[in-house]
Amino acid sequence: MSVYDSIRFTVAIDGPAAAGKGTIARGLADHFGLAYLDTGLLYRTVAAKALGGHDPITAASELIPSDMTSQTLRSPQVTQMASKVAVIPEVRAALLVFQKNFASQDGGSVLDGRDIGTMICPEAQIKIFITASVEIRAKRRFGELQNSGSKTTFKKVLKDIKERDKRDITRIEAPLKPACDAYILDTSKLSIVTSLQKAIDFTSEAYVKAIKFNH
């Protein structure tokens, strides 16, 4: 087993919808050779099951990785329902163990979501809060939906994102906010390449220290 296989190194990525956290988190995972988990898919999966008539708490308790492969998880309906099931304490508790187990695996990990640095992995070596203006985020999401063939309007996408932001920020259980020791990365005026490079720069020094510590 190499030092890279045994390293315990966690990167926590948080931020609102369409800020670019998924793209940056995947890029960091690829760059450093870390496992990656989009924790939003956990809630989207529960949301999809809830829309299908299942009890969300039961769905969260019985979630398995293969459930997170459905092509419907990015639909606007699932997106809105995801932020609704995410405020249910029992749902969050059921998914907490899944996330913590993933984060603690040998070899290191990157998790992105809305409460990774504050609740799931407060001990993460690197925490990055990725944000952008609501108009920019709506424009990005609208473009994604258009490319996927979804029929919607920019006005509706903007409204949906504002509503989701409000639910995420004001919920009692694990509200969306930066960890006190998180790097803040505003991607409003940055390209994907530049945004990812900044995140790599934030992470590199801590990653090298983690390797030396495990060596």
C-alpha cells in the first residue's frame, strides 16, 4: 500500500445551486486522485422517490449507491423537492452516516454539498465555499436545462433558484453558510479553468502536508 492509498485527507466543498461547486469538486478529485461524492445526489434520490409516492425518511434510510444513477435526478421537479426533503431532520440524520463513511475512507475524498464544511466534515483539511451572483447562477442553470431539452424560461429558473436559496439559507437544520475557516471562491466572473486552478491552489499545500504526515 502506498502513502497515497492510506492518506486521510478530506476536501469539503459547499455553495448554492449552479455556483460551480460540482465541476470544481470533480476537478479537484481528478487532480489529486481523491474519491468524489456529490452529496446533492443523495437528497435528489430521496426527492425522486418522494415524488414517486415513497416516504422520504424511509427512502433515505434505505438508500443504496445504485439508486443515484437515475437520469431523472436533474429535473426541475426533483431539484425543488430536494431542498424540501433536505429540511426534514430524520432525512438528514439518515444520510449523515453515509456521508461520514465516505469522507473517512483511505485515499482521501472530496465531498460537495451545502453543509459539508459546517456539519458533515467540520474536521476537513480544506473547506471551500463556492458562490456566484444569483443572476449568473440562473443563467448557467438555464443553459444546462436548455441543452438537456427541458422547456422552461429564464424567469422561472431565476425564481426557482431564489426560492431554493431562501429555503437552504433559512432552514433550521444545517443551513447553507460558509464554515468559519472556509476559503470563499466567487466564480461570477471566472472561467471554469480559472476557478478550478484557484481551488487547486487552496488545496495543494494542505495536501502535501497530509502526505508528509502519513509518510
